Amino acid sequence: MAAPDAEFDSSRLPQHFRGKFLVSFFGRLSTEKAQADFVEIARSLRSYDEICFLMTGEGQERAAVLALIERYEMQDRIHAPGFVDNVRTLMALSDVVVVPSSLDGMPLVVFEAQACGKPVVASSVGSIPYVIADGETGLLCAPGDVNGFAERILKLWRSPELRRAIGDAARIWVRANHSAESMTSRYVEAFDRARSRARRTAATNCTGE
């Protein structure tokens, strides 16, 4: 997906990424995030010249990740800048966000990508299946299934209509369920229910029932 020049230039992505299909990983580089699987996914798709990859983040696995990228000679296809302060810009430029975790709870990057209308391909671990309806608001894979992730990325690459449909559905879902307004409404409803129970309990105690 071609990006506006100013937005692309501010992203500091490599110039040869311009106009390419961008598949991104955002997160801490630690074992449970399975960033090595992301590199393997990129390697399995290296014959597709129109697809490029982005990995942001720091962590104890960063040196191993960079070594793996170098081992596969994929430095020109996987951009790994470490910590960045313009994640929102990079998210906006991404076509697909990948969350290949082997172990996770509820990574915020899923909500962030959904709020930006980006299709997410994620491992079916932790609470992720509760916030991604497979095939509707994202795509799910078994953790460690490199081929499965690659197939789903290709499916999205080949179909702009599918990317748009999933991204739009994800944005609607996250705004309805996890926006500040919806969360505030839920807190107010919970408070009202608790207050009603307290009143009923107090009334029961007064009447001696």
C-alpha cells in the first residue's frame, strides 16, 4: 500500500520499503513473544518481493533476532530499528500486524492495531481469541505455525477487500468494547449494580428478613 510521502519519510523506514506491503511486529523482544517465529515467517515469504517486514522493540532477545536476520541474509527485507518513538506512524503505514506469541495474556498491540483498522494475524493464546473473531475481526493461528501465519498473510496481501473488511470490523468492535467511552459506561453500570445490591442488602437488614 503506497503511503503519503511525508508520512513515509517521517517513519524512517528504508527507502526501498516505499510502496511495499508492510507486515509488522510491535513488542518486547522476549522469548514468549516468539519474535524468532516472525523472522521465520518473513523467511518463508522472501520470494514475494512486494512484501517487507518491520520489527520494533528492545529486549533480551534482540541480539539473537539480529543474528538470525543476518544468518538468513534478510537485512534488506526485515527492518529492526529497536525502540522507536513513532510507533503510531509505523502502525499507520503497516498493512498487517502480526502477534506470534507462544505465551501471552492480552497484548495491547492487538487493541492498538484494531483501533487503527489494521488486520491482525495472531496466535490463539491467552485472551487473544476473546478479542479476535477468526475471519471477522482478525485471523488466528496456532502458536509456532509458521506456515499458517505465512498463508494468512498472503491471503490478506492478495485481497485488499479482505484487509479492508477485517480492519473495519476490528475498528468497530474495539471502539464498541474498549474505547474510553465504552469502558467508562461499563464502570458506571457496574457501580450502579453494586449500589443497588448494597441498597437491597441494607433494606433487608432493616426489615430483619
